[in-house]
Amino acid sequence: MAVKPIVMYPAQVLEMPCEKVQIFDRKLSKLLADMYDTMIENDGVGLAAPQIGLSKQIAIVDIDDHHGTIELINPVIIEQRGTQTGPEGCLSFPGLYGDVSRSDYIKVRTYNKKGKMRIIEAEGFLARALQHEIDHLEGILFTSKVERYITEDELESTEG
């Protein structure tokens, strides 16, 4: 597969709501594979299509747990509860980190690359990662939600 260049802020595509995916075909499967390779190559836990210059409601998340790689196509958060605050970064903002509050639990309705609807329930870090990527698809950047910026040194000291 192919590693795509990451679009950096202030590229306009990062702040625009994305179009819904209408066609579920081989091109979509290849795009998801390319996005996965791009995310892994850049040490990310998630990647949204706008971050590779494509204004489509497509994202992937893989926090390296038992859930494996989660494909998000036309995702909608249908339930959320609780609050968590923690550090976030973004591949489109290299070296920038900040504390962001998000829901601690979410339920997401989404589709896979074959067009099959599925419901994903997530909490903790996975819920955070999913919300971050879904925000990208709505043109919302984590920087608009940062409560306090943190340095890489602070980030490393919290990772233990």
C-alpha cells in the first residue's frame, strides 16, 4: 500500500465538514489500507481523510488494543456520557499537545468498507481517539477544545 503525505494546519480541508461516502468499492478499501499505512508510518493512533487532503467522512483508529483497527465511514455519535480530560496531539499539528475534555463513553453508528452498518461502544482512551477523528470529519480541530497546552516533556512525564 501507499503512505500518503499528511496535510498540515492551516490547510483549509482540515476545517471543512466532510462529504458522506456514497460508494463502497475497491477504491474505498484501498484508501483505508493507505490510511492505515500512513497512520502507522507517522506513529498515530488515528487518521481522518481530511488529513490526507480528502474531504470524505472516512477515518481509522487503532490504539493497539483488542479492538484492532476500527474503520469509521459516515460515523455518528448516538450516545455519550461521562467526562474525561487528557492529553491529545494531532498528526496535522506536529509537536503540539494539549489537555482536552471529552465524553468518557460513546456509542457510534458507522459503516465498514463493505457498507455494513455497525455499532461501536468505547470508553476511556478509545472513546477519546474516536471522538478526535469524528471531530476531524466535521471540520473541528482539537486545538479548538484545548484547555491547556502541554510540552513534550510534560507529556512524557505523564506516560510513566
